[in-house]
Amino acid sequence: MNVKNADIVIDTGSSAEVLKAAIDALNQIGAIGSIIHKRNKQKIEYVTVVEGRKGTLAITTGFASGYTGTGTTEFQKFLKHVGVDQKEIDSLTTDTDNEKVLRFTIK
């Protein structure tokens, strides 16, 4: 997951602001092929990379997983917005491993 090569990077803002910015960026990156979300809860690191046909979006703040909280809730809203299956979305709070890489494919 190379954030430095992303066309758009969201690295500041509250979870709600990041959700809005991520949704706004979808037009610029085109149709989504995949989403990769990496977490390390001990280091409090959460990185999401969204691969589109026209570009890549990297999100380094605001979206989280592995617990019930605002960051996870806003990330779930984003995934629902882009068409990820609800069962996969629900797994973000039930899977509580400290370190995890999650991959979502958009059909």
C-alpha cells in the first residue's frame, strides 16, 4: 500500500469530514475496482487505499476498523456508498485482530 503514489491523499479531518471528502473524490478516481484497508490498532494506524480506473485515493485518517466507534462507522458508510456487501461491512466491527489487512472488491 503505497500512499505516496496516490493521486489523492486525505490525511486530515474528522471522520465525518473524511467521509465527505472520500465520497467527493470518487468522481476523480473513476469506477472503483478494489479497496484495501490496513490496520495496526496498537500503533493506532489505519490506512485505506481505493483503486479507481482513473486514479488512486489514499486515506490515512478518519476511517478505522476492529472496534465500535466513529471511525469504523464512517468507514462502513463509505463502503456501503460504493456498493460493498453488507456482510463484509459488518465484519469491520466483529473482527477485532490488532493487525489486519482487509480487501474489498467492487463488482
